[in-house]
Amino acid sequence: MDNKVKVCLIGSGFVGKKHAAAYRNQSDAKLQVVCDTNEDSAKLVAEEYGFERVETNWYKAVVAEDVDLVCVCVPNNLHFEIVSEAIKHRKHISCEKPLGLNSSESEKLVLLAKEKGIVADCCYNIIRIPAITYAKKIISSGDLGKIVCFRGKYDNDRLADPNITFEWRMLKKNSIGGSLCDLAINILAVSQFLVGDIVSVCGMTDIIHLKRKDSNGNLIDVENDDIAQFICSYQNGAMGYISSNRVAPGSKQDMQFEIQFTKGAIRFSMERMNEIQIYKSGENGFSTVISDKQGWFCIGYEELKTLDAQVMLNNIKNKACPDTDFRFATKIDYVIESALESAIKRTWINVKSYSL
Ligand SMILES: NC(=O)c1ccc[n+]([C@@H]2O[C@H](COP(=O)([O-])OP(=O)(O)OC[C@H]3O[C@@H](n4cnc5c(N)ncnc54)[C@H](O)[C@@H]3O)[C@@H](O)[C@H]2O)c1
């Protein structure tokens, strides 16, 4: 019992509940404390998932002696302070994406995590999709040749209705980007995992619904992009195109990518998460693969979180560095910032190269 990793969840909103479900499914984890400034929400989550206790003050929750791992599931502008304190108190971290509000916060967290030697992960759970792990294996084998082009998009219609209530993520002080930080960020994680680092971008963004009513009926200006697109070039010479739209009528979780190689191609659509399409030169069209010899199973979004939790706990046990560590997260921040700068300046921008 005492060997279990004791989990502290900060934030009991949409994604906090997914963390609660994911760690409840792990035999080597214990749901210790859930914290939310909305006490009713924290109490409901504690009851539903079985946390030992509830807090409303994140500092008290994070520094508690009976906590080993802190899951940070609050708005982006709060990540830095909470993660910093948690690391200072030598807690392992599973922080939702994006890591900091901006890359300068993320860079500081990279250094802090390194200094304290804890396991520090940013939840780019999208790369845990078994089909994407499988794609990585195929790419690494070299069978498809050299990567020529990556094209990825992530569209949904969650905010397509202009009457949907204003949310924290629409203001710059809470999140530097809109669809870029909600949706394209996931494509960027896949692109970084499968293709490599992006070195330059040229993009555009737009806000389709300029004002939304808050829960009191006040009209608030939306500051972050509803839609974004950019072309890019990769360090390995490949070229790319990435787009995101969170006001796309009819699109649910329409995340798709295609990678073209010199000797083949890969296609993936998240709405068909358990399939991957592969083409090898000489074959008569794409083949759809739904499992490989390792025997991965059919999954959905919640199982992705469960897989992510499993990887996190294994990393803690083995004192291993996560593949989606804070450096991985910081590189993604650099690309988002460059895409935003490019959209404002209407020109190509070189992406900061990673030097930490
Ligand atoms: N990995 C993914 O698939 C994924 C999906 C959605 C959101 N996210 C990320 O997760 C984070 C949270 O997003 P969400 O959609 O769950 O938001 P949300 O608004 O649904 O939930 C945020 C919760 O944080 C609580 N909160 C706010 N300030 C707090 C404080 N000071 N202390 C404690 N609790 C506080 C709120 O009361 C709310 O319950 C964001 O960073 C977002 O980008 C990731």
C-alpha cells in the first residue's frame, strides 16, 4: 500500500476528471488529494473517483508530505507557479499542455526540473495513440525512405456556435493562442515525435466570433485565434502544413495527418483512432492496419489518458526521463510563438533553436 504513488490533482474540470479516471485505473497509484477553487466541483470529483481528501488552496495541496505526484489541470496561466512550487518540494509532475503560458516560463521549468531530478512530464497524450507509436516504429525502420512532407490538421466545432459562453482560454493573459494552443498543439506534438524539429514557419490566424457573452451576459472581446494555418520547414529538410479550427461546423475530433516519404506514405485520422493507413512503393494502394504483432488494443480518449498515466508511473519507478518531457514541451511553445509572430508580421519566422 505504502509503495503506491500518491496523486494530487489540481483542477477538477474537463481534463482533471480524465486524470482522476486514469490514475484510478492504476494499481500502483493512490488518489490522495483533489484541489479546486470550486469546492463543490472538487468534492464531486473526490466522491466519484475516490480521493482521500479535498483542498481549495493549491499550495497546501502541492506541498503536503503525503503527495508524490502532482497533476496540473488548471488554466495555462497557472501552470508555471504551481509546477515551480511542486518541483521545489520534489514532487513528480504531470502537467497539462501547454507547459507554461509561454516558452520563457517553460524554459525556466526545464532548468528547475533538471536541478531537482524529479520526473517531469507534459501531457502530450496524443502520441500515446498506439497507431502513432506504430507509425514511429515504421518510420524508424527506414522502410518508407526519407520524409518529404508532413500535413496535419485538427478541427472541431465545440465553439462553432457564437452563443457558446466565453471561456478563460479566449484571453491572452490565460493562453497565448486559441486553436493553436487547444488543437494545433497536438498536431505539433505528433509532428515533433514523428518528423522532428520545425525550424521556420509562415502562418495566418483569424478570430471568427469576435465577442462572446460570459455567464453573467456581459459581452467580452475574444483575443485568441479561432482558426490558424501555417506552412513550415523541418530541420531534416522536410516541408509541412499545419492547421487548426475550433469553430469548424460538423468537425468533431477531426485530427488527421499524412506523412509522405520517398518510398511510401502514412495516413491517420483520430476519428478512426485504431487504424493507420500505410503505403509502401510497389504496393497497389494504401493498406489499413488495425493492430500489429505487439497486440495493441482498441482505444478511445480516456484510455489514452490511462496509457499516459501508466507511462508516467513507469518513469517514476524506473527514474526515467519521459519522451514528452519539459524540453519536448518547450520546443512546441517555440513553434506556436513563431506562428503567432509570423501571422502578425505577415512573414516567415525562424523558430528559436533549443539550447537548454
Ligand atoms: N491533453 C488534453 O487532451 C487536454 C484537453 C483539454 C484541456 N487540456 C489542458 O488542461 C488544462 C485545463 O483545461 P480544462 O479544459 O480542463 O479546463 P476547465 O476550465 O474545464 O477546468 C479548469 C479547472 O481548474 C480550476 N481552477 C482554476 N483556478 C484554480 C486554482 N487557482 N486552483 C485550483 N483549481 C483552479 C477551475 O475551477 C476548473 O475546475 C489546460 O491547460 C488545457 O490546455 C488538455
